[in-house]
Amino acid sequence: MTVVQAREVPGRAVRRPVRRGPAGRVAANTALSVVGFAFVVPMVWVLAAAFNGTAGLSVSWPDPWTFENFRAVLNVDTTYRPMLNGLVLCGGGTLLTMAAAVLAAYPLSRYRSRWNRPFLLTILFATGLPITAIMVPVYGLFVQINLIDTVLGTVLFMATSALPISIWLTKNFMDGVPIELEEAAWTDGASPMQALRHIILPLMWPGMSVVAIYTFIGLWGNFFVPFVLLLSNDQLPASVSIFTFFGQYGQIVYGQLAAYSLLYSLPALVLYLFLARRLGGAFSFGGAVKG
């Protein structure tokens, strides 16, 4: 058997694969198992407690099995109206964020400027800015311009808070679309906005699906912003109405809380399943551009 050795190029470092011993593999598998166990246990507890008439903090088999927890939470004040409010807030915020992200990412992707990199770095910095640091001035501003306790004002601010990371993601997905396709559309008389609508966006739908899911899930789980900006109970979304299950002196109805948690996760799950076929697409432009 002939063994062919790789020839080393002078002045260039050769990467050699790092082989872990049995102890290293065992340690890595143990660490991954612990992390996986930490994620699985809460989900198992939610599934079991939702159908358990005597649910507690410990994970236990439902005894007795019952749907009473779902019957208790399926009412207008606890679930239906908060879910509708959350869909309006998060759906509107997601659509507004995606529209603004596309319009902001297009010039960053297609036009070169010395301000592109500083602007992108500013966006990257804004993604790590804690929302609690700006809520006090935002609250004061909304009081002055009469946007406090309004759905419109809350949607605008939620969309603004999700915009930086959405611009960053959309710009990266847009970079994957060959500019030659857009130039061909320009040659045929299309304007930049027409090329964006008819050429770029259809090709980057898988990426836009990712942005939509990421944005919606982030807004759907947002508790602090609607809790501060919305004062009327009939306008609060589902992420805030979870307070219903926390009574005085720390008393919690764990079965109803678990049942509500399952219902609360349904909109995000449905959105993912609806857009899953888009995620299966790939940016394959091999036959679209020929030299």
C-alpha cells in the first residue's frame, strides 16, 4: 500500500487534524449530554404538568390525566384576547421590521461607501444594547408624544428594537445574490426598486424566512416592552398575561401554567412550520450566471 504524503509549502503553515484521545471524547460527550439534559428536562416537565391534575415543581407522570388545566386557561381574559393582542403586536412589528431591514440592507449590500463599515459596526453594537437601558427615556418620550398605552407606539418601538440584527442578517443574505442578475435587469430597463422586488427578494426568500422567524420569536417572547408601554389590561399580550398564574404569597398553579405555556408556544411553532419549506431552499445560482 502506497502512502502519499502531503508536500509542505515553504513559508506556509500546514494544518494537521487534532486527534482527541478516549478521555477527551468521553469528556466532550459527557458535557454535551449534560447540556442536552438541561434542555430536555424543562420540556418534559411542561408536557407532563399540562395534563397533571396535581402538578408540582418535580417531573412526575400525570396522575390523574386531565384536560382541566386547559379548560381553566381557555377563556377570553386569560388566553384568547392576550394571544390576539400578541399576534397584532408581534405580527405588525415583524412585517415593519422586515420591510425596513430590506430597504436598509439594499444600499449596504449593493453600493460601496466608506461609511458602510462604521454603520454596520454601529448596528452590531446596537444589537448588544440592553433594552432596559433605554426604556426610561423612551417611556418619557412616549408620554410627551401621546404614544403611551397605544398599540401603534408599542409596535413601532418593538420593530425598532428588532431592526439592528434584522438589518445585519438581511444584508448578509442579500450579499449571496449575484449582482450580475440585477445588472441584467437594469439592462432591460428595470429600476433598482423593480430589480429588488422582482429579482433579489424572490431569490433570498429562504433568508427572509429566517429573519421573519427570528424576529417574530424575539418579539413574541418580549415581556418588558409591552409591560412598560401598555397600561390597559385589555391590550396586554400573552407574554405579559402570564402574571395571571402567579398569585399572592408565591402561590402558583403549575398545571395551568404548563398548559398555558404549551398554548403560548403554538404561534411560533405554526410560523416555523409554515416557513419550513422556504428554509429548505438554497441559494443555488449555478445555472443563473454564465461567464
